[in-house]
Amino acid sequence: MLIEGQHHLNAKGDHFLSPNQLNLSLHNILVKAILYILVIVLVVLTPAFARTTSIGSFKAGPTIGRNVTKPTTPERTTPFTTTPAAPTTRKPPPKELTIGYITTLNITRKHGLPLPGRLISGALTYAIDVVNNDSNILPDTELKFELAESHGEENISLWQTSELIKKGVHAIIGPEGTCVHEAMLAGVYNIPMISYVSTIYTDVVSL
């Protein structure tokens, strides 16, 4: 005979539980299983729930018919850029004009006539300074001169003329005295020449 709530022995002498005891044992197992499941669910869902809701408040998810606020995209920040400076127009360098100057500084008289080489040399230097310092005379132009000594000799003067032409002068001033041959040589290369002193010998005049 089975008595509720007590252990009983079967024919082999083994203990076994009554039906009521079996039902209570299964009930306890189910309760524990449900509690374990709830604990696991809470452990898994709590971090995600904390990220989406604040403590003490809960916002319902979007539903049909509600105005759902679209997530805002962060504004793009443009890198720091500097405005390039306006290009400055550089003034081109002045054009150089070189004037050849044939003079006689080492002698004072020839054929009884004065040779004012030193006086003319100072005047030429002053004139070039005046032109270079006044942009209204020759705009964007700088004058230079190349000095050549003739020693009052025509053959040296002719040689100096050829040397000035080789140096690329644009014009020639001098020599003092006769300059017929020097002018002919300069004319071949289309270089203007002017003499600051012109000498006419008496034998030429008598002709």
C-alpha cells in the first residue's frame, strides 16, 4: 500500500517516491529552470536596454502612424584651407642700352688743338645719371656706357671701334678728331656713331 509523502520499498527493496512527491519535484525543477532563463535573458538584454533608454524612462519604438524622427547625420567638417594670395605682377627689369665711348684721356693737345676728353667724360657720366634717374625720359630703360681709350691715334681708335662692336654696344660716341674710318666701320654693322668733337684739317679745307 502506498502512503503519500513517504518513501516506499518495491519488491526488490529499492526506495521510490510517491506520485505527489514526483509532482512536487517536477514543479521545483520547472520553477528553477524558468528562473534561470529569466536571469539569462536579463543579463543579455540589460546592456542593450541601458544603451537605448535612460534610467527611469522608456521610449517606445516607432510605430505605424507616428512621426518617426530620422537619424541625423553628423555634419562634415571641411579641412582648414587658406585663400591663395593674388598673384603679384612683377615689373620686368629695365632694358639695358650700352653706349660705347671712345675718348682721349692721356693726352691734352694734338696738332696744336685742345682735346677736351676729360671734360666730355664728366658731362657724359652726368647725362647718363640724369636719364637713368628720370623715368619720363626713357621709361623702363637703363643706360650704360663702355669706355675705350684711343690715345689720340686713329689706328687705335679704329681698333677700339671694332672691340666695342664685338661687345654688342648699341651706339658709339666719339672719337674726337677725325672719325671717318670709324664711322664707316660702325655703319657696316648698322651702329650709329656721333663724335663730340669734329676736327677739320687745314689741308682738307684747302681742297
